[in-house]
Amino acid sequence: MPNATSQLALHRYQELFEQAPVSIQILAPDGRTIRVNKAWHELWQIYEGTALNDLVFSAGYNVLTDPQLVQSGIAVLLQRAFAGESVEIPSARYDVAALGGDGPARWVTARAHPIKDGEGKVLEVMLMHEDITERVENESALRLREERFRSLVMATSQIVWTNTPDGRVLEDSPSWRAFTGQTYDQWKELGWLDALHPDDRAPTGALWQACVAARSVFETNYRIRCPDGRYRWTAVKGVPILATDGSVREWIGANTDIHDMVMAEQALAQRLDHEQRTSLMLGKVAHAARTLHKVLSFEDISRTLVAEVRDILQVHQAAVSLAEAGTGAMVKTAMSASEKYAEKPPQPGRLSVALIDRAGKQIGLIEAEGKIEGDFTVEDEAILLQLASIACTGFENAKLYCSLQEQDRRKDEFLAMLAHELRNPLAPITSAAYLLELKAHDEQLVRRSAQVIGRQVRHLTSLVNSLLDVSRVTHGLIQLDTAVIDPMAIIADAVEQSQPLIAAHHHAFTMQGTAGGALIVGDAVRLTQVLVNLLNNAAKYTPHGGRIELLIARRGAVVSIEVRDNGIGIDARLLPHVFDLFVQAERSMDRAQGGLGIGLALVREIVALHGGQVVAHSAGAGLGSAFSLTLNATDGKERS
């Protein structure tokens, strides 16, 4: 019988076996289970009194033939233990549900240790299990998260990176390399800065170092060079990951491609800026229009225009040139230049726009030089065109205003002239009537007085008839009594009527040429009136002893009649207006020639009613005049 000491030792062994924190399973040399401890029951949740527990301890279960252990290769390792070798068994998953149990599957590592007798014979094998299920599950979850993270990185457009606590790059970033084309050696340490736009490198590097030193979030935008050499805007954010002791373990960050958004924002900002500038310019153009419409002289319009052009287009110099009357040559009428331009003119581009009136004729030119910022744009040209249009309206308004002023002046002069012309015959009529009253018995005096009265009444009648003719012409009331007539006949009548006045001035009169047998359709009385007016004017405005020529010719389908003289001529300024109402050339001897200045206006209108044309020519004051009249010829069959 065992003594007390042996019994105590056995008890201790049994308690140690039962209370051991690790799962222990004692196996017989043939692979059957002969004993387990409490930790084994807890590990596999196979408890005494259950059918599964009975199965494990029965001859029907053997670890060497357990399908799970055979499939995982553990049975082979156990055979080595039964052969006398202590064996480390790697981690494996065992599911007691395969045996009909309810317990969960567990991950374990094990050690199989043979228990031998003194002769080295294996009596039992002790199988010890370590439950690593939680660790395996944690590792599996971590691997799953890492795989998901890698998949997310590959799937996202973001660039993901990690840096060391001191801000250097050690770990590779495939997404960075793919985006920039940098190799790992180019990207590591602080080489990533080389992929940034030159303008962004220094400020980004300084901000990064400051954030690393302060352990604060790194957040900014910068441009990254792509493999094709173009730069794209990215938004970057990096955060420090702290260790348990509060130190920075690493930095994790990501770059997001925001290039399209930045470009859209810039485009929107540019459009808004353009619209604001356009609105401002349109406001200035409207102000310029109001200003230009207020001034009524060419000089003031030109000065105002150059000032507005300089202000609106922001140029160093603006100039306006206007076409000279007669020659059409452009003459500068106004210029405005900055001090800088006046001292040392720069050499930028020039923008010029023609001034075109309503008839499509160029009346001038606007020029802008020296754009203060940038180059001239399409918008600048459009604005200059608009200013040119406004200025043309202003110039035409000024011309109309001057014309109205001139017409008003002529009207006043005409009224004064009319009063003078009407008063002239009234004085001799009054005198003659007074003499008749005093000496009615003096036949010779009565005869002379009657002649005076008759002559002056005829003169008054002529003046009144001229006025009536003007009224009819103005209101389109002249009616022609047309017929097919011989132009030589009306020329003869006109010469006969004008001959006394020509002779009175002692002029030499010559007539050359013929109508070549041509006939014309017209009002003989009115056409005679036209020629008489031209001949009388030549006689009146040619000094005594002058020369008057009447030239007749047929030129194809027209008959040409020209009256020339070597008289006082017509000033170049007056020449374009000689056919206007109430216009007369300067005359000497206190208006000795008389007249209302409406004769040539009647000439033009009567000729126009006949479908003809009359033109005045003169080389200038003192150089004589020529009036050319053309009328359409006919074969004599036409009649109106």
C-alpha cells in the first residue's frame, strides 16, 4: 500500500492536473483519450455526463483517426509523439460540431509530449492545447481591414501616403508614384516636393515642416506634376497618429484631385470678373454717350472723345482725326496723352476705328495707343466701335446744329435783305406820288413819275413773284407746262432778255456751239427763267467790261449748256452752298446788284423737275465762275 507521502504526492499531481490553466488531454499509446482536465472541458465545452464526452472516452474515438486531425496533418505529428518525440503542433482550427458537439470552433496550438517508463517505453502522450482563437480572429480581422484598405486605396482617386514621425517618406506609395510618375527613390525622404509646381514647393515645404514641429494637421492645396508634364491641383490633408505615450507614431495623409473643380472656380471667377469689368465699361460708355450728346461743336466732341477713350480703354494716348472738307484728308483735331507716354512713348499695339456717318462715308478716325495693362482685346475693339458710333451721331448732330444756326442766320439776313429790297422801290414810288400831287398839271413830270412808279412796281412784282416761286418750290407746288421744244429757241429767248443787263455792264458776250438738232421735253417758260437767271448772275457778278460765254453742245443723250464768266468767282467755302436758299456771294458797292439770293435755289429745283442737273464750278475768289446745265435729249415723240 502506498504510504502517506506517496498519497500526498499523487493528490498534488491530481490537483495540479485539474487546476492547470492550459487544456491537457492524456492519450493512451494507441491514441485513445484516457484523461482530461477542467481547462480541456472549458476549451471544447465537452462536459462530463454528456454523450459527446462519453464518445471521446470510448473506443470509438481516436485522435489518430479523427478526420479533422488527419486532414490538417496533425495526426501525423501525433504519431511522432507516440513514437517518443516531443512535438510542437502549429495552429489549427478544430470544430467540435463535427463530433456532434455544441461548442464553438477553436483555434489552438499544441504540444504533444510522450511520457515514458524507465526503459524509454511510451506509456502515455500528454497533449497540451493553447487557445489562440481571439488572437487569430484579431489577426484575421486586421488582415481583412488591411485588404479592404488596400482595395479602397486602389479603387479611389486619392493618393494615400504615410510619413515617419519626423516627416520623412520611408514607406512606398504606389498611388503617389502612379499619379506623379516618380520612382520610389525620387519620392522618398522629401523628394516628393520635387513633383510639386515650382511656385508651390517652398510654401508647401515650409508649411509641412511647421505642422510636423507642432504636431498639427497638415492641410493645403498644391499642384502636382503628372507623367505627361501637366500640373493638376490637389487638396492634401495629413494627420499625426499618436502612440499611447502621446508621441507621433506616424503621419497618414491623402491627396484628392480637385483640378477640375479649381479650374471651374477659376473660370467662374474669370467670368464674374469679366462681367463686372464689362458692366463697368458699359456704364462708362453710357456716361460717355450722355457727355458727347451734350456738346455741340466738332472741337468739343473731339476733346471729349479722346478723354473718354483714354479713361474707358485705359490707354496712354488717344487721338481723333476728321476728314478735311474738299480734300478728304485726315487732320488730327484732338489728342490726349499721359505724362509717361509724352516723356517716352512705349511700343505696344495700336487700335484704330473709322468714324462712319449714316450714309456710310468715313468722316474721321479714332486711334488708341499704349494699353496700360495687357494687350488690346476684342472687347476693347467693340467698345471703341461703340464710342465711334456715338461720336458719329454727335458729329452729325453738331453738323445739324451748325446748319440750323447757319440757316437761322441766313433767314435773319434774308429778312433784312428783303426789307431793304422792298424799301428801295418804295422811296421813288413815294417821291413820284408826291410830285404828282404837287404838279399834276405838269405833263412831262407826270409822265416821268408814272415811268418811275411803273418801273418800281415791276421790280416789286418781280420780288414778290420770286418769293412765290420759292414758296411753291418749298411746298412742291410748281407745275410744269411741258412740251417738246427746241433748246436753241429757249436759249435765244434767254439771251434776248439778258442782253440789256449784259450791255449795261459793257461785257463781251459770245455764244458757241449748238444742240445738234436735239429736242428736249420741258416747260419753255421755266427753262428760259433758268438761263436768264444764270446769264443775269454772270452779268451782275462780273466787273464792268468782263467776259461772258454761253457754250452749247450735245453729248450723247443730253444737251449741255454752260455759262462762263471771268467775274468775282466763288469762294471754296461758299461753293457747296451756292444753290441753297438765301445764299449770295460777297458783293461790293453796298449791295449794288440787289436780289434776294433765291435765284440759284430756283434754278436747281426747276432743273431737277426736268430730270436734269446743274453744277457750279469756280477756281476761287476773283477767278470767275461756270454753271453747267444738262438736260435729257429726245427724238421728239415723247410728251408729258
